[in-house]
Amino acid sequence: MARMHRFRMDQHRRKAVEIEAMRAGFQAQDADLDRDLAREKGALQSDNMAMTDFAAYLKRLEERRETLAASIAEASRALDRVNEHMAIEYREAKKFELALEREEKRKKHEADKAEQAMLDEIGLTYRDRTAI
């Protein structure tokens, strides 16, 4: 069970990395839009005829920004969900690992007790033989 939860946790970790990369891509696209806007503003200052097209460009740019912002927000929410699932799997794996450790300690304690009882019996037998 512990291995299964560790496996699931690793799957969630890989998914988190994918989502983080996707979110970083969206943020890079948003930065590209900033650079494009600055370039277009520079071109606009040198050409007054482009003013009519610039309004449409700004509208499309804002729509793309809103879409990117929504995508970034959704990626952040998905990342939060994956992290939550990963934490749950970690707790479950840890619970089973601790149970296994306790069971191993209990078995070792029982084996140590049995060995000590055997050694005590050998010691008593040896003492009884030497006393005769």
C-alpha cells in the first residue's frame, strides 16, 4: 500500500511539473504581448495612418491577455489541486510506512525476547550441570 501511494504521489508530482511548465509558458506569452505592444506603440508614433488599426489591435491584445490570465488562473488552481492530492498521498504512504516500521520493530522485539529466553535456558542448563 505504501508503494502504491508513493507511486501515486510521484504521478501527482510529474503532473505538477507539467502544469507549472504550462503556467510558465502562459506567463512567457503574456510577457511577449508586452513586448509586442511596446513595438506597436513605437511604430504607431512614426505612422499616423496606423492609428485606426491600433484600436483593433489593442482590443485583440486585451482579449488575448484576458484569455492568458484565465489560463494562468486555471493552471494555478489545477496546481493547487494536484499539490493537495500529492499531500494526501504522502500522508497515506507515511501512515503505511509507519505501520510497517512498527510491525518490524514488534517482530524484532519478539525475536529478541525468544533469543534471550533461549540464552537464559542455556545458561540455567549450564549452571545446573556445573552444580552437580
